[in-house]
Amino acid sequence: MSRETIALASDHAGYGLKSLLAEEIVKLGHTVLDLGTDSEESVDYPDYGRAMAEAIAEGRVKRGVIVCGTGIGISMAANRNPAVRAALCSDETSARLARQHNDANVLALGARLVGEEVAKACLKVFLETEFEGGRHQRRVDKLGQA
Ligand code: RB5
């Protein structure tokens, strides 16, 4: 497994889980680019979804993790950029298939919906699972044509 810089972004509702995931990413041998937010003070999730999208689109990172209360708003925001394939996951199987079939480059999590252990398991699978390519490549290419 090669060392990679993984970007992290969240709103206030995701801040606590983001902090936990930052530690986990380091334990898994990677480094973290933290795009905020930096506290539980109320902020707007589109700003952090966009920050992640820009980091991906500009090539500063290949992959990232975004967190808000449900994971819904911040993934909607990130996915408005065609460079982003953000997958909202609440179980390991979804996280695995998001990598194998969709080449997801952003994992989205809902801090108010998933427990810490499930979130950590999703993160590990997301980071360690390869894209299968083959028939999936054509479909992923079409996602980028939006
Ligand atoms: C913030 O209260 C909450 O709306 C946000 O974290 C997220 O769940 C939106 O999709």
C-alpha cells in the first residue's frame, strides 16, 4: 500500500468524526490534508464540499473523505464538480463496491447516522480497495462527461 495524502472536509456536524478519521488515516500509513472546518461552530456544508471538489479537481489529492450530519448535503455539493465521484456510504460493502465499480474518489459519511466503528471500517475499505476497471471504466468515463 503506497503512502497517499488524503483530504478531509466536514461541516460542524461532521467535525468530531472528521477528527477521529484524521487519526485513523495516519494509523493506516497516510498523511492528511485537512480542509476544515475546525470546530463545532455552525458553518455551511456546501463550502466544505466545494473545498474538497477543488482539491480533487486541482490534483492536490487523489482521494478524500467528507462528513456532514447525514453525508447528503456535503456529497451533493462535492458531486457538482465532474472531477468528483463521491459515494455516500453507511456500510463496508457499499464502500468496497464504490471503489471496485465506481472508482469513487471521495467517501462521504453521515456523522449523525453511522457509528464510529462503522465509519472507521468504511474508511479502511475505501482506502484499501482497488478499482476493478474493465467494463466499469466505460461507465466511470461517462460520469465525467456530465
Ligand atoms: C447541519 O445541521 C446538517 O444539516 C448538515 O450537517 C447535513 O446533514 C446536511 O446534509
